[in-house]
Amino acid sequence: MDNQDINIKITDREGVMHEVVAPTDMAMNLMEVVRSYELAPEGTIGICGGMAMCASCQCYVKSNHELPEMNDDEDAMLAEAFHVEENSRLGCQIQMTPELEGLEVELAPES
């Protein structure tokens, strides 16, 4: 593993935790990582293509990582989404960076 990769833990909608390695040098976001590892069925995550226009990639952040501020689009989308918790974020808005080593998230239930 080179220094561009981070280890993150993603709990899928069945409650199974997956420890995955995510590259930080490919401008990937969390939703794309979930899709690349097929941790959610095709067509159930990232439906809008990562534009913060749907909540299909909503996840709950379980670890104490400092995440980027929510932008207005993400904030507005989560205001209308189902199953929203205090720690909800849209996976498409979380870029994979070295600072997120050890990130733990859980995918929100499908709406």
C-alpha cells in the first residue's frame, strides 16, 4: 500500500462491515468508493451521479474525523432526506484525502 491509500470502514445496508482501501490520489469520493467495491446494489447509490441532488449515498459518519463543511446543496438535500441523523452526510461530498485514514461510516437505509 502506498501513502496515497487510506483504510476506511464501511458498514453496508445489511449491517456488514467492510474494511476497504481507498486511493486519495484519484479524486474519488466516498460514494464512488462504495460503488467501486460494490457495497450497495447497482442503482441504489449515487443515482444523481454525485451532484448532491439525491440522498442515495447518505451515510452516517461513525468516527471523529474532521470533515469538510457541508455546502448548501448537501445541506438542502439532507433537509429533505429520510433517515437523517446528526451525523448524516452525502457520500458524494466526502473526498478521499489522507486525513480520512481510519474513517468509519455506515450507509443509510434506502429511502
